[in-house]
Amino acid sequence: MDEQNIKEILQIILNSLQGKEFIWRLEGSANLKIQGVEVSVQDLDITTNDEGIEVFRNALKKYIVKDFFSQKINGYSIVCDINNFEIEINSYGDRELDMFNKTEKIFWNGLRIPILPLEYAKKFYEFIDRKEKVDLISKYLLDLLKA
């Protein structure tokens, strides 16, 4: 998935949400990519709360391919197919993983996107024991400091 695909999908999602204000943010590799980290993006991950799951469920109903309670995250998960790409929307049962108080909105390619800044994304990946992502973010942040 390249930046153009990411932008098109995010545009569809934002249009579907019609300016609704609720808690959510981009997560995963796409979150890293739009902040400048060179990473391969296979799908889009979004984190929200239980209220947000309902908003997404209604706004994206024509794209939903799976809607279930996930034991793995102890919360609800919705999987959508938009432009033949997978979008996974999760509401974690473990509120420590949410880090919603660390979310920031940035402008990226003309879109206003809620993201998790890299320093907190790194902590998130440490929580879930994804060492390769922690190392990738650490290297990127170190390279930024050197520049």
C-alpha cells in the first residue's frame, strides 16, 4: 500500500465520518509511514473506544467484512475492505494500550488525521512486544537527531 492508497482510503473514511467528533486515531504501520518512517504498509489499523466502534460500524457498514469481539484484544474489532485493502478498527479492552491522551492531529497530504506520535508509538510496540517496530522507530528517531 503506497501513500496514494493510504490517502484515498483515509479520504473515504473521513468522508464517511462526516466530521463526527469522537475518539480515534490511525495506528500501526500507516501511522509510522505518514510520520516519515520507511515501512511497508499492508493494511490500515485504527484504534478507537467502544463509542467509536459504534460510529465506525454505522459509517462504514457497506465496507464491513467482519465484526466481532476479539479475545486477543479483549474488545471489539471491525474489518473493512476499502479499495481492496484491509482496514482493521479495534477497541482495546486494555485501556493502557489506547494512549488516547497522547493522540495528536496532524495535516498530511491535505487531510487532518489523528495519529500517535512516534515516541508513544514506540511505547505501544514495547507494550505488545513488537521488537522489530521498536527498533525501526528508535533508528528513525536517532537519525532525526543526527540530521
